Amino acid sequence: MNNLNNKISAGTIARTAVLALALINQLLSALGKPVLPIESGTLEQLISTGFTTVSALVNWWYNNSFTPEAIEADAFMARMKKRVR
């Protein structure tokens, strides 16, 4: 079982996003294409939007049962709650 403390940090995601944008920008420049016109404010907004989107999708996924195991676990939890009452 995976250790739940092994999560990717926000800093790692931000650095990866900045690296990806820099590499794309460099590749476009090498190919003679217009470079990405991204200012620091735009980059901040893109990263913020990315964090919000990822956070929303992760929380939506974990709070909704899609897999057979999760559906079974929900049914088990409902049975256990009935026993307590």
C-alpha cells in the first residue's frame, strides 16, 4: 500500500509548469515561431487556475464512488452505520 504522505508538493508542480513553459518557449524560438507572450501575471494566473482545476478534480474524484471497490466500500459503510443505530 502506498504511503499517503508521498504527495507531490505544490512547489514541485509549480516548478514543473514553469520548466514546461520555458522549454516550449525555447523550442518555438528555435523553430523561428513567435515565442509565448507570457508575462509573470499571466503565468501566475495560469498556475493558479491549474491548481484550482487539479484540486477540484481530485476532490470530486475522491468524494464520488466510481470504481467497483469504492462502491462496495460505500455499501459496507452504510451497513456498518445501520448496525450502530
